[in-house]
Amino acid sequence: MRTMGYMPTEMELIELSQNINMNLGGRVDFEDFVELMTPKLLAETAGMIGLKELKDAFREFDIDGDGSITSDELRHAMVKLLGEQTSKNEIDAVVREADNNGDGTVDFEEFVGMMSQK
């Protein structure tokens, strides 16, 4: 975790250890680690980056430039950024979670909220 720039407090480490599904050898598998760390690292990163960086990131996702990110745009961006296909269900779930106004897309305000979640 520290290698990735996340400096947990003693209390956070205790909380993390209680939330981890340990394998028989007392190790955390990669899937558990990613599931556990992604929200924390996104929150840390969102706190460090400024409005300009968030706008630039939003523009990368908003392919057609209409001011909102659709599931298809997010899926395309994930392939471009991560080099791997993400399932339609996973992408749709991310959009649903971030979509506060219920229009089926993620606008800039919702994007900032999503990037700032702890």
C-alpha cells in the first residue's frame, strides 16, 4: 500500500484487516487487494488533483464532447486507458452509482463526486 502512495493509519490498517478475505496462507489475493484499495486510492488521488486535471480527465472520457459520459464512452475509455475490456454490467453499475440525477449518464459534477468518494 505504501508503495502505491497510500499511507494508512493504524486504525485504518485494523479496519482493512477486518474487511479482507484472507486465503489459507494468510495472504490477500490480487482481486481482494484491488477491491479494497481502489476506492481509497481514488479518494486520495481526487484530493491531490485540481479542477483542471479533473476537467482534462472528464474530457478524455466524454468522447463526443456533449458534457456527459455514457456507458459506451466509459467502456471505450477503460479499454483505451487500461487496455482491457470491461463487462457491460460492470460499466453500467459504475454509471448508475455515479448518476445522481437519474439521466443515465455522468455529468462533470457527478464525475467529480465519483472521483472524490471515500
